[in-house]
Amino acid sequence: MADFPKKLFFALALFTQSILCMAQNSQPWVGDGGKGMNMAILLPESQGLGQRQAYLPLLVQGALVSNFSRYSAIDVRDRVSLDNIIQETLDPSYKDSEEIIRLGHIAQVKYMMTGRIIATSTGFTLQINVIDTTDANTLASYSGFCTAVQLDNQTAIRLASKELLLQMGVELTQNAIDELDSAGSQNSINAEITLAKGIVALKQGTVVEALSYFLESSSFDPDLLEAASRINIISSDISTGNFGEDIRNDIKWYNEWVSRLNEFETFYTSQTKEAPPYYLVYSTDINRGKINYANSTVTFSIDMFACAEAGWFDRINSVYRIIKEGLESTNRTKDWELNWPVKAVTSPSPFREFTGNFSVAVEIINSNGTSIGTQTVNIPYGWRHDRDTRHNIILPRLGRTINKIAINFPAVKADLITDRLIIKISSVDGLSPENASKQKRVSVITEEEYNLLPSVLEYGMEYENLVNAVNKIPYSTVEITGRSREYSGSITIPSSVYRISTSLGNSLTSITIGANVEIKLNYLDKFVIDDNAFEGFAVCYLNNGQKAGVYEYFNGRWIRFTGTAPEISEQKKTDTEQILQISAETEARKRERDANVAAQEKRDSKLWSIGVNAGTSFASPLFILNANVTLPVYRRLFIEGGFDLGLGHGQFRVINDVKYLSMYYYGRLNYFMNERGGGAFIGLGGGRMNSQYKFPRDERSVKTAAADLVLGYFFGINNFSMFRFDYAIRTNFIGWNMKFNVGYAIRFGFF
């Protein structure tokens, strides 16, 4: 027993050590990871880069910031704040040690990272230095050669980051070293590239193009905070309807806005000069048709359709909405006669509708590599514009493209058919599929692969969803209006819809919908959220901040679900458990409440009290003082015992110089019609009246029995105090009189 404290101390020490080990294992470094060091990473200088490579220095800078923030505890100055500091110093170039030291003092960082990218005939040379701003000494350096691919996929930057971190004394874990020795995820690579291109566009003054790049970067990696920050800054600047504090007069303000709209239209024209990103989706199932026995041939067919990349359309529309909202916030559009985009500022208007076809050559090849059938087919595609241009400027013509086109091979020779047949897309508009993807932004893909694309899943563009949407609500619809419609089961609201102005019926159980769809129904205030009607969904959607998601009528009410199918299943399981728990808790509370009500009712029906009253009989006695006690006999029955002191005879106008005194002792049995805190009562009882009359020359005492009937009411002030009002009729079996009392009672003994 004496060893117990030692054992307890030892166990706590082991537990603490295991917790610390787990915390350290979750970090990509061992030790302090450079904690206490702070650093700013400057934009590398460039030499020999072409215009299309202008984004590379920003890509290197951004990747270095990301790597040092991820793989060390070094406090790295974020790029946006560093840019602001450099702009405030009015000197964007820092070439010699003295200037770098000065910038380090201004930015309040001890270490500065500088670099240079030099283009060569076969690739690039990457040079990076880390300088101590206190003494201008070099703490770490890196120099290496890389190809364009290694720079674009950031493997060269990750290698440089690893070497620099090790030289700076950061002890990386083996897992961190392995990660830095390989490329990152494709989404993170694309996010850094588009972010860098956006910053280049911003520096060149093309704000609309920059905003588009930042939106694209954020879609690749939602956790890239710099992209989100730059989106917010630009959106805020545009949405305020002002571009600078120096704008003071209306004409200049107008010219600024025309310039901004012109910039968007130029950007829009460049984006729609060629077809937007599309997928050519084909089925790998080969359908067998009619057999021609005379010619020994058979008909084969496969299905194909074109579907737009929804993310591209969403980014264009997001940029448009920011511009449109900013313009409307000026409240000057009518005075400026800017009915934009109905009336464009450039001519001809870039906001044109388009329909076209992809010319696709398809082959069926047998297992011997022999082509057994070739066909060329036109697959339709196109885009159109929103009639109400407040939300979208461009929408895909899904209603035109969603129907699968059957590509028929009418005379395939039977003797060339093997057990295994391969579908080959030979060309798209005369280009190989690889070149079509690069030059025309058209990707050829199987239906199975298409339905698993992250962007397809994100925007609900799976083929079955699109078919349901087109069959139930035309995908080109922008507003659902008219009479109430009766849909049943599940429905997907197309992403083009921005307003619903009619009920969709009372038989829906699942609704997939995008964010910020406006629901305007006249009787919205009458909706009940647990009603299995479209109105119940509408309330749930509004209460959830009009967020996108799958809304289902589940467990008697509408609920928003998010995530993958297993995650939704887990949410439903949790909700069901909560419902059962709430139901059990509700039932328990109900039983407890009923028990409390019954107990309270029992207590209220038993009247224990003591009170005093004052009143009059409007005769003899004229003034009455009363004291009483009530004791319960049974529920709603109580006996009252009391004493009346009567003063003054009521006939002083007839008989002068007479003094009167009476004492009445009584008892009554009362029925109590209790309410919370009080209640009415009626009682019957009797007593003995002793009256004394004093005349100028004589005295007389009268003792008589009496009976009385009383009606009254106790008005509860709280659980312990009551006002009392009662009216009694009393008789001595010879005559009768009445009495009215007002008084106060203290209630006690709640048991």
C-alpha cells in the first residue's frame, strides 16, 4: 500500500509522455521545428522568362510560403501583408544586402528569403538564399537545375524547401522528407498555379481575369487561404461601387465603371471565343442490333453525349455577379444609362447565344487490332444567356445535349467480331483526343469515369441527375413559376434556377438544390416545418441560410444532409437516435409534468389558512371585524372556524344614544372550487350570536343561535398570500340579515 503513490506517479508520467509523443508524431518535424524564428519570403527575381512564364516567380514564392508554413513552426509572413509593406515603402525591388536588411526591419522579421529563376535552353536554374537581417549573413542557400515540368508540378520547389529547412536546423520527420521528395496532389498544384496567374493578372491591372483565377484556385483547394482572402478583397472593392478614394466626381466614377464593364466583356469574349470546357461522354456498352443473315453482318451502336464543365460556367457567373452587384450598388445605373448587360458597352455585344456540334470520329476495334467499323457523328453543344441577368450571364444548353446520341455501325462483318471489342475515339473536330483536350478544352471520357469526376459530383451533374432534372424541370429554366406543380419522390433543382415562385407539391421526399435560390411564395408565413409539403422544405431551406445540399423529409420533418452517402447514412442514424432519445425524454418529462400537476392540484385543493377580514351587515352590527382559520377535511372540502366582532347598531338614525356590541362564533363546511393560487367557495354553517345593547337607562343581552350561507372567492397573490371576498346570509330563524367581507389570508401547510 505504501508503494501506491509511487506507482500512481509512474503511471501518470507514462501517460503524459505518451500524449507528448502522439502530439509530436502528428507534426512533420522533431523538436521545436524552428519555433521562435520569423521570416518573410520575397518574390524571386527572374531572368529570361517569357510572357507565358511570368507567373513562375509567384508560383515559387507561394509554394515556398506554403511549404515552410506546413513543414516547420517558423512564423512565415503571409504574402498579402508583405506586399502591402513593400508597397508602403514605395520600393518594390530589394537587390542588395543593405536594402534587404532595411526591409527586414520594416517587416519586423529576422530572416529574409530571396531568390532568382534563370531560364536556360533546357529548363531553369533555381537559386534561393535565407539572410539574417541582423548581420546580413547567409543562414541557408540552395541552387539547382530543374525542368519546366518539375517547376510546374512544384517538385523542384519542394526539394529546395527540404534542403533549406534542414540547413536552418529544422529536423524533419521521415514522413515529411518523403512528402517533400514527391509531388503534391494535383489539386494543390493547380491551386498554386492559378493563384500565381491571378496575381500576375492583378498586377497587370486586369482585375476581372485575376478574380476568375482566384475563384478557380479556391475551387481547386478551398483551404488555400490566400486565394479566399484575395477574392474577398476584390469583391469588397467592386461591391462598394467605388475604385479609389481619389474618385470625387460623377463623370470620373462613370468612366471607371465603363472601363470595368469593358474589361469584363473583353474577358468574356476571350473565354467564349472557343467552346467552353466540355466532356464528350460515351458508353462502353456496345448494343447489338439487327442481324443481316444474307450478308453475314450485324448492326452495332454506342451512346454518346456532350456535357458542360459546370465549374467553368460557375466561375464565369461568379465573376459576373460580383461586377453586377457592384454596379447596382452605385444606384446610378439609370442616370448613367447603363442597362448592363442587356445593353453591352462594347459593340457588337459579346453576350451571344451559341449552338454548335462536335464532329466525332468513332471506331470499333476487335482484339486483333482490326477496325471493324468507323462512323462520324455530330454531338450538339452550346450555351445561352439568362433572361433575368441578375444571377447568371451564361448557362449551358443541357436540354439540347443531355439526350444520348446513338452512333450506329450498320454493317459490321460477323467474321471480324471477337469476344472483346474496344471503342476508340479517333478524332474530335479533326484533332486527336489529346490535342482536342489541349486546344479545344474538350475531354473524351467514359460515362463511368464521368460520373466519378469530383466537379461532376460537386455540382450534381451525374447523368441520372441530369436526366431527372430535364424530365422534371427543364435544366435551362431560370425561374419556376405558374400554377402549383405536383412532383413526387426526389427531385434535383437545376443549378440554373435562381427563383422558385410556386409550390412543387406535397409528395416530395428529397430535394437537391443549390445555394441562394430565392423562394417567394405568398403564404410562406403559414408554413409548418414538419409538414411533408414543399412549403415545409421552403422553411427548412430558409432556416439553413439557403445553403446547398440534399434536403430530405426524414423522421417527420425536413432536414439538410451533406457529405458522402456513408456520411449521410450516419447523419440519419444519429438523427433517428436523437429523435428516439428526445421522444423518451419528452415522455419522461410529460410523466413528470403530469405528476407535478396532479400533486399541485392536490395541494391546491386543500386549504390551510389563517386570515382577518373587515366588513358590514348594513344593519346591526354595522361594522364587523373577523378572524378565521380554515382546515381541509378532504380535497376541495374545508371547515372554517371564526369569530366576528360587531360594532355599532344600524339604526342610529332611528334610535339615538344606543351602543351595540356583538360576538359571533361560527363554524362552516365549505366546498372549494380551487384554481391556481386561489378559487371560489360556497359554505353552510352556524354559530352563536351574543349581542349587547346599552341604552341610556338600561342594558340588554341577547343570545341566539344562527345559521348562515356564504359565497366567496380567494384571489391568489402568490403561493402564500390571498385576498378574500365573501358574501353571507345569516338567519336566527326569526329574521335574517346579510354580511359582506373583504380580507387577507395567509396560506400554509402545502401537504
